[in-house]
Amino acid sequence: MRARALAALLVGTALIGPARAEAPQPKAVIETYISLAQAMYGDAAGAARDLSKAVDAFLTDPTEQTLTAAREAWRKARMPYQQTEGFRFGNKVMDELEGKVNAWPLDEGLIDYVDAKSYGETSDENPLYRANVIANKTIRIGKKQVDASKITKELLSDVLQEAGGVEANVATGYHAIEFLLWGQDLNGTGPGAGVRPATDYSLKDCTNGNCDRRRDYLKAATALLVDDLTAMAKAWDQNGKARQDILKKGPNEGLATILTGLGSLSYGELAGERMKLGLILHDPEEEHDCFSDNTHNSHYGDQIGMVAIYEGRYARTDGKTVEGPSMAAYARTKAPEEAAKLEAAMKNATEKLRAIKDRADSGKEAYDQMIAEGNAEGNKLVQEGVDALVAQARAIEGLVKKLGLKISVEGSQSLDEPSAVAK
């Protein structure tokens, strides 16, 4: 009799299902978010140090082999950084530093020689469009003559970065280094990336002039990237400003910060500025990693970073895992229907961006070829990625509403008013 009663109880329990897990406390979710930020930015800084070592080895012996190794180190450095971008929006400290490390697009003629036929001679928006600081020891910024005889970190960050108030004057960060390693991609929407020769850095067999100053610029830019990423990582330390800022917020505002970052990156930044805009214009200059043809990896890195932040679980570059009470666990208990929709949207967006990455990795075509006018198959693949990211952002907004939070998501004219985007 007792056995039958116990069996009935077990069957009843199975039909009802397990009791809903208790929601983690917002404070615990925020602490996980901080731990993830520390780990991700720490990995980005570590990868930048590896890049710096590869650049040093290249400058010591500038051959095509050591240049290839430096380029590969740059590619490896991109992935951990791209996974951090979900922290950018909503965290003022990160957003301010982001412009120093990942600003884009850039008018590369500020830095070095360019192909005049494809690049042009002048720009109405930028007096420094062809300043070429590597070739010129003095440049004019506005009414001021600037001494650029010594190329230093300070010259790059304090003088040249956004010189004259022009955002396209990007003198620092990943993309300045990318240009210095690859040179311009002169293939348009055809196959191939930049092909800068190693001899551009040779003191014995210098090509394109000013190899000593080009070496100084590359070394300064790489050292500055290490400095800036280290500062971003330290901002999440025990007494770091980014950590203190989010801990000062109330529980709801802290959770809102997490979802602001994910929503803004999904919608306005990645789906809009980095993908849809280039698709509308069919312009390879709107490709994020345009010199190296690494864009497919950067977009995918953004997405897997967002998933890691939401799920509260990040696999570090050393193989260790950082995890804890997550936004996902909180959402599943407080808003299960909305959480399920968001998880499905994230899964779909990951698959769509993976498809873009797989197409590029297979060698079939690079991202700039996919967005080319007349490439129906490639355009469709990128548009599916855009649509999936927009759906992900909408699912985030649905969760925000159900949780009673308030956020403001970054927009993009290419999504909100595409007819106004000039072709």
C-alpha cells in the first residue's frame, strides 16, 4: 500500500514537472556581469600583448613570414575584444575608451600613403584626408602647425585621434594597426585583402618611403592598444570605475544596463551600422575589418559575446570558464515566455552569423563580396543576419517590458529610415 502511494506521488510529481528554480538575486547577476567583463577585457589585453610581441618580431626581421605572423596575431587579438562589445553601451567608461581601440571607419590617408585613384585627393569633410603623418613631420590641424617629427603614443592619442573634430581621423586602435599591417584593400568587391609588402618596414630595402617612421607608428599604435585595453580591464577591478558605477545603480538599473548593452549592439550597431548600411550602399568601405577581410569573424564574435553575457558563461582564452548567476536564469524565472523567445532569437542570430562566417572561412567569398551589388546569394545571407539581429533586439525589448525595466536602445538610420541613406 505504501509502495503504491509512493509510486503515485512520483508519477504526480513527474506530470507536474520540477518546481521553478528560484530567481538569482539581481546583485548576484550583476556580480557575474562584472566577472565576465574582467575576464573578457583581460583576455583582450592579453591578446594585444601577444600582438605587440609579434609586431616586435616583425620589425626585428621584416620578412613576409614575420608579417604573416603579425597579421595572424592581429586576427587572434580581434576575437576576444569583439566579445566585449556587449559591455560598451550603458557603461560610460567603456564607451569612452571604445573609441580609442575600435573606432571605424577611418580615413587612412591621415596615417600613410594611399592609392590616389581609388581613395581620391581631398574630402570636403576632412582637411586631413591626405595628411599622411608618416611622410610629413609637420602637419596643419586647423590653424595650428603641429610638430609630428617624433611619432609617439601621445602624438597618436592626444593630437591625431579625431583631429579637427573629425571622427574619421582614426589614428589609434585595431583598425589603424590593421591598415598598417595590410595596407588598403584595392580589390573593391572582388576577392582579396590588402597586400602591403613587408619591405614597407625594412630599413635596408625600404619601399614606399619613410620606413623608419612607419615602424615607429606601428610600434606606438600597438603599445597604445595594449595600454588602452589594460585600462579597460582594470576598470572592472575591485576599485575600478566601471565596477563602481554599476554597483552604485539600483538592482533594476543594473539589470537594465546589461540589457541596454545587448539591445544596442544587436540593433543599432551591428545590425544597422555594421551590416545593413554596407548592404544598402553595396560599399566595401563599410566593411568593419575592411583591410584584412576579417569582418565575418568580428561580427560572429559580437554575437557569441552577447550570448556569453546573457547566459553568464564565458570560455576564456586559456581554456578556463567564468560563470555565475545570469541574466538568462533571472529572466527564465521572472518572465519565462519572454526568456524563451529571446533564447530562440539568440540561437537563430548565432546560426545566421555563423553561416556568414562559414561562407567566408570556406574561401567561397569574403564579407565585402557578399554585400556587392548583384550578389543575390551573398546579399540574402547578410540580410538574414540583419533580420535575425533585429529580432534578437525586439526579443530583448519584450523581456525588458515584462520585467518592468527601462532602457534606451541605440538606433541606426539604415534600419529606421533606410530611404534617407545616401547612395
